[in-house]
Amino acid sequence: MALIDCTNCGRRITDQAVSCPGCGVAMDRFGKSGLEARAESPVQSNPFGLWLVLAVAFAPFVFLWLLLG
Ligand SMILES: [Zn+2]
């Protein structure tokens, strides 16, 4: 849960709010775009982290495979 600024009146409200308690504007679209913006950053950095984890996880197996021929 995070605090966001209302696009209409600038009041600080929770992103869980359906509508702004200050001006009553619907927060549906704004909340979705906020969620998308937050979801994008981990997605952008995850592929590199995922490949790094895979490389570290499989490195011993590859090393053993090369060692045992
Ligand atoms: Zn508002």
C-alpha cells in the first residue's frame, strides 16, 4: 500500500482508494497506471537477475560435466 497524489486535486491518498476523498474523482484508471508503473521496474531488472541465478546454479553442474568428460 502506498500514498499517491490525486491527479485532479493533488491530495495525498492511498492507492487502494476507489475515489479521491478530497474531490471525489474516480481513482480506477490512476490506480491501475500506478500498479503498472510499479510492476514494470522489477520486470525490467528481473531477466538479468534470473540469468545470473541460473548461471550460478548450473555452473557447478557444467564444471562437473566438463571434469568427468
Ligand atoms: Zn482529488
